Amino acid sequence: MQSAALKFWSLPVAGTSAARLSVWAVAFMWSLSFGIGSFAAAAPAKPNLIVYLADDHGVDFVGCYGNAAIRTPNMDRLATQGTRFTRVFAASPTCAPSRAAMYSGLYPARNGLMGNHTACRPDVRTLPHYLRPLGYRVVLANKSHIKPESVFPVEVLEATLRRNPANQRRYRAEGLDPAKVDAFLAAHRREHPGQPLCLILADNGPHVVWEKNRIYDPARLPLPPIMVDTPKTRAALANYYQDITTVDGRVGEVMAALDRHGFAANSLFLYTADQGPEWPHCKWTCYDTGLRVPFLARWPGVLQPGTTSDAMLSFVDVLPTFIELAGGRAPADLDGKSFQRVLLGEAKSHREFIFASHTRDGVMNVFPQRAVRDGRHKFILNLNPGNQWTTHFTKVMDIPGSHGDVYSTWTATAQTNAAAAKLVQTLERHPREEFYDTQADPFELNNLIADPAQHGRIAALRGQLAAWMKQQGDAGPPEP
């Protein structure tokens, strides 16, 4: 039986070009290596487009991206089965604006959803508007976090895990339920065998509040230079690691379900996250630690296993890519552009510049930034430089072992430790302009805005950002 929580439709499958059909045919042949050849005849001609979207998972916290301490075997396996993209950036370091940009192909100023928990303009078109006419069934499982519903008229799959009383899940639900995803895939294969699927699997992890650490030794975890080394910092970091490992387990279950029900052979499967982690200098900021996310792609028979791409991609590029893979043509007025040629290994580069914006989260995080980066350098404009940087991490004091409970140990250490004092000052106080060499300074802690040797680069990126903001109609943060 179909779940009562689902609203089903069946649309005719539009045609695809002969070139694309040949690619999909190769994928069917590769299905034999996944033990699912018996499903090939029933598979749709167009590829399934499946995204596992985690919440607050930074690229520095995945094994295949160089973190030897974290346990992410399933994400690491994805990297060996397909392509690991190293320079993919959210359009905003905040949950709702990031998701809206991915689903609409428009940056926040153009789709209207600039501040967290706000809404898109009612005329904005998103994934379902483009993919349903191309024959796709568009489904969102678990977390939505985009408003209004009319802008994203997606079929909803209720697939949220029951609350685990052992976890303090303030600010989030427990997570994506792989068992309900498994049941949905089985039903879709049985009842809609010829219809391609666009499926967004939106997990709640590793968003705070993180589950309690069970497997990591806090003393052995590597601390990035954006953290003050205190016992509470290490304990909280171990909790974050634990939550990521739990998400990784769910990724593995979903991958197994895709294989079991015959979806792997003709599916582009992506793992990514909406933005970086909820640590200072990460989420809610336009530093790479807030914007750069893991992006792993598996497509048997189409993507060469174990490959890496350094092409710069933005989340606004996801929608036009999906439209093109679905056999359509993306509107010219989208901010994003298809990276299909990069995905298929036909091109090595995509964007010359990455743009991003952060506006606010209600009365929290009122520290608006706009940013542009090229392949190496980053320019940031702070629109309200007089504001002290504050977030939930610095303000929420009533969660033991998290947020302000941890940050208070940083400010206390700063009273007697010069390095900690310098870091806290760097985190909380910002000039109007910042400029970084992300190759020499990947955590963007050494502001080169006053360096005469960088004058030409600064002027060039300042001009790029000004032109982008004008094109976007971005006059700065709106009133709350």
C-alpha cells in the first residue's frame, strides 16, 4: 500500500536525445556489476536524480576530503565509486537561503529568501516546476525548510525518525528514516516503473544539538585553528564527529536501498550539505568554512570511479544541471548554469567566480556579509561592520556541552592566553572589507586588505562584487 502521506501523480516521460540515450544505455550495462540487471528493462530512459542533503556538514569533516580522524566509510565509498568535487560552495551559509538557492537556481536576493526563516517571492519557480513537465516525479523526504509551500509544490515523503530520548534534539528532528525511504523506493519501482524520479533526501544531521559521543577520543581529535583548545571544545567536537558518523550510516543504508531496488544503474546520486558546521567562523559567515561543502557523485557507467574534480561550482548550478540531464533547457535568466560537461568529465572548469551572501537569522546573526572569490582569493564586504559578530553559538547558554557553554570557555581562556584573545577578537570584530589568500590561509584568519601587494587583486574582486550586487538588485539586508 502507498503511504497516505504521499500525493502521487504519473506524467508522460518526455523524449531524450540519442546522445543522452546512449549514455543511459551504458549505465544499464553497468547495472550488472551492482547485481541489479533484472531491473534494467523497467528502468526509465531518463536518469533518476537523487540528492542526499545533510545539514551543517563542512567539507573538512569527511574522511575522503582528508580528515583521517573521522569515520565516514560510506561517504568515502561514494568517492571511490564516482567523483569527488573539491570546490563546491553554498550560495548562502544559512539553511533556508542555501536550500532555496539550490532549488530555484537563483541567489537569495533574486529569489527573495535572504534571511533564514523568511520566504521566497511567490512567483519563483523551483525544481517541480521544471522537472514535472519533463516527466519526473519530484519528491522531498523529511526536512523542507523552504517557504512558501506554493513555491515548492513537491510531493512530500514523511520519512523522519522517531525521537531518540537519549539525544537532546533541540533545534532539529532526529533525522532521515532510511526504512521509509526503502519502502518508498520499492513502491515507486513497482507502481511507477517507467517514470524517472527526482528525490531529495534531506537529513537533519549533523545540525545541532549533536548526539552524545560514543566512539571518539576527544583528546585525539585534530582542532582547526578557528577553535580554542579547551576540554569543552573537544567534547563538543567529538559530539559533532559522532553525529556525522551516524549520518554516514544512514547514507550507507540509502545507498544499499538504491542498489537493492534497481535504482543505482540509472541514477545520479549526490551527497552534499546545505552549508558548513555550526561553529564560529563557519555557518552564518561567508568564509570557506561556512560555504564549502562535500559534493560526492555516483553514477555507475557514466562517472569514472575514483575521479576528482576541482571545478568551482555553486549551489545555484544544481537546478539547471538537473534540467539539462532531464532533457530540458534551463531558462537563460537563472543565476546558475549547468555543470553537466564537468560532471561527465568533458570539462575541467566551470565558474571563474563564486558569489555568496549572508543576511540574518531573525534577531540572531545580524552580521550581513557579501563575498566573492576566484580560484584563490576571497573578498568579503561587511555591510554592518559596527555589529559585533554573535550567533546561536555565542548566545544560547542553556545547552550543556554546546553553544555558549563551549564559547564561554573560549572567552575565559582569552583573558590569559594571547592566541585565544587574538582568535576571539578576529571572530567577533570585522572591518568593512576583508581579503584573503585562501591557498596560503585556508581558514581565512589573516586579513590582507591593507597589504599594498594585494591592491590590484582587491580592486578587481571589489569590482566583481559590486557588479554582482547591482545585477542582483541587492541593496543590503532588508528590515527584519
